[in-house]
Amino acid sequence: FHRDYLSGKEFEKYPFWIAHYYEKKIKTSCKWSFWQHSDKAHINGIDAYVDMNVYNGNLDGLKKMCKR
């Protein structure tokens, strides 16, 4: 889907958030910013399943993405 519909230059300025569940490693060759690797994670203090995501970058890069 990404290759066929989202690989044009007009999409390069946007972070790519990929959902690829229940794998130890992401299986894609595209440049990604976030990987949602679970939709059933447990976090202390939350009595429901939560999504678990990984950011592919450093803290400075993540801060630049945040709206202020």
C-alpha cells in the first residue's frame, strides 16, 4: 500500500506510521517514523489494552514533531 499509494514526493514531508503487529522486527524497506508493534500492550495503571509504538529517531527529532 505504501509503495503503491504513498511513495510520491508530496508525502515525503510527512512521518510514516506503520502498523505491523506481533513481530520482533519490522519487515519493510520503506523509511518509517513510527512503528505500532502491538495493539494489546499492558501499562501499569491502565486497566485496558493500549497501543505500543516505537519512534525511529532521537529525542530532538521527536520534539520537532510535537505541536506547541
